[in-house]
Amino acid sequence: MTKPVSPPDRTEAQQGEASDLFSKFDPMIELREGLLASGVKDPFSLVMERVISPTVAICNGRETILLGTYNYMGMTFDPDVIAAGKDALDRFGSGTTGSRVLNGTYIGHRQVEEALCEFYAMNQAMVFSTGYQANLGIIGTIAGKGDYVLLDIDSHASIWDGCKMGDAEVVPFKHNDIEAMEKRLRRIPEGAGKLVVLEGVYSMLGDIAPLKEMVGIAKAYGAMVLVDEAHSMGFIGPNGRGVAEDQGVLDQVDFIIGTFSKSVGTVGGFCVSNHPKFEIMRLVCRPYVFTASLPPSVVATAATSIRKLMQSSDKRDHLWGNSRTLHARLKLLGFQLGTENPQSAIISVVMPDLEHGAAMWEALLDEGLYVNLARPPATPAGMTLLRCSLCAEHSAEQVETIVGMFHRAGSKTGIIE
Ligand SMILES: Cc1ncc(COP(=O)(O)O)c(C=O)c1O
């Protein structure tokens, strides 16, 4: 038997003093308490009591227009999508209770992977239980110790966490800065494994990446390229394949990561690729192997939704119209926006500080409008943002109503004159 290890020597004052692992959260607790003490509602605990459509819910007992759901294509209430989910629930039960590599691959998982291959015109697709896990799994598995991951400083948390999991050298570069990316690529030791990770649309400001230039440079330096198209799938590009398609570089991208939790209208994540050895990922990718697969109803809704998104050019046109109108009208009212021009279905309104942001968020909710309040560390450059995500199901009248709500709430809180 091995001898028990004695605890390190402690001073008399330390004896019996319990360490509280929660103390690291004290600054966050103080910030939250301070905000709530000022009388505003908690912007991070809103409850949707009923959801009526992709654009309307009942919150705090009143009808509220939804402008912060990332439900870009409004597929959550599509009758064919709902019917497919109900049918799968009846025929396959409520859950798989297993990993994809054991008892958790049903015919529906295969069918949704086939739908993804068709949607992206790629050879291979792998479905994860969330988009977060897709980034964690793919990045964390392919980029290991001794490899290099170059990534935009504004990358999503799941991309950063994937880098941590794989233990590769992480080399961040300034947001959307082509020169900065190239400079860092140049410095990577000869022969080292290199992965460049980019996003099509950056969700905080709603701006798009210059993928045409960045992907070309990354390839010229011999790097593999992964593009997260979470916020562009279904909407951007002639076939809704995303920014890489729109900028004509999809065939140079090694891995596209996406999610079912935005345009597809359910939950789940995926990676599509033409890499000839991609299939091995199913055995070596821990966030794929060591978790239960998506329920049959979810994969059935996702497959139906993806197939419908292939024929949704009218909806895409309408959504672009909504985005242009809202961007122009908010700008005209005097709000500072995250982008000079509308680049995606996300329009971010920059708030002077967290207090004003929270007050504006509440004033909009009182008007009957829900948007997302975002603050550091999720936001770039310490900004507080009111993020608006438009939906193809928002009518022109709803967009007009939203503009009026912003006008009144902005005047009330002193954010605009
Ligand atoms: C860029 C990006 N990647 C990945 C994800 C994770 O997606 P999911 O909600 O499916 O976990 C998100 C979600 O917000 C995202 O914005």
C-alpha cells in the first residue's frame, strides 16, 4: 500500500480556513448585484412563457417581438419541419440514450448527414450534439501539441476552447486583419502543422470576414483552413452555403463548421469536409464519441429544414431586405451601429456603457421588443452591444414597429436625441 501524502504545511491562521473556489467570481457577482440594485430587470434571465411564431413570444405576460433569436430563416414553426419531428418522435422514441459510435446512430443521423453533404456539395459530414462540440471536437482533435492554430482574436468561445483542448500553440491575430494574419503565418516554423480558423460572420458586430483574401493566403502558406459559418448558413451565398461560397472560396476550405441552432431552427452542430481521411474523426474525436447523440426528432427536423433551405432564395431575399431596412433606419435615428453597412442578418447597436445598455434593453422590453444584451468578455474592445438578429419571417410592418420602439426607447434612455 502506498503511504498517504501529507497536506502541505499550513500556517496557524490558515488551519481550518476553507478555501472557497467561488471567490474568483466575486467581481462578476458584484457587477450583477450593482446592476440589479439600480432597479433594472435582469437581462440574462428572461423567460419565454409561450412562443407563438418565430418572431413573437409572450414574455412577462405580454406579446413581444423577437429580435434576438438567431432564428434567421424562421424554420422553427415550419409545418413540414414540425411534422417530421413529430413523426420521428412517434417512430423512434424520445432519445437515443447513446453515443454515435455505440447505439446512438439511427437512420435519421445518417439522413441529416446526407442532407448536409447535399447542401454543401461536399463528400463528408459529421453531426455533433451542438455547434460548440463541433468546434471543440474538430479543432481539439486535429490540432495537437506541436501544431499551430491561427485564429481571429474575436473568435467564438467554442473555437478558443477547442484550441485549449488540443493543446496546440495558439496564435491570435487582429480581427479581420489580413496583413496581421499573414505576418503570423510567416513566423511559423517550417514543416509545423498549421490550421487557420476563421468565421464567415462574426456574431458580435455582424461583420463578415474577407475570406477570399484570407483563405488564399492561408493556402499559399500550406495551412489547413476551417471556417465557422454558424451565422451565415441558409442566408449568405447563392445557395445559402455561407460567406465562403459567396466569396468563391468554398472549394479551398478544408472544414466548414456549422450549427442547427440558428438558420436550421433546432439544436446540433456539424462539420463538412472533402478530406479523404475525414471518416477517422468518428473514432478519435472525443466530443463526438463520449456523449449521447441527438434525439431522433431533432435530426428529423434538421434534415427537413436543411432540405427546405436549399430552396429558400425568396426567404433569403426578404431577409436581406429586412436587414437593409433596419440598418438604414436605426442609423438615421442616430444609433451607432457595429458595421457601416448591413453585412449579415445581425445588426449590433453600440451602447455607451453597461448601465445605458441595460436601461435600453429594459426600455425595449417594456415596448414589447426582445433583443440580446451583450457585454465583455463576449464582446470585442470592451463594448456593450444590443444585438439584433433579423428573421426571414419578420414582416415589413414588424420592422417598422421595431424602428418605432427603438426611437422611443432610445429617446427615453437618452441614447439618441
Ligand atoms: C460562431 C459560433 N460558432 C459556434 C457556436 C455554437 O453553436 P451551438 O449553439 O450549436 O452550440 C455559436 C453559437 O452561438 C457561434 O456563434
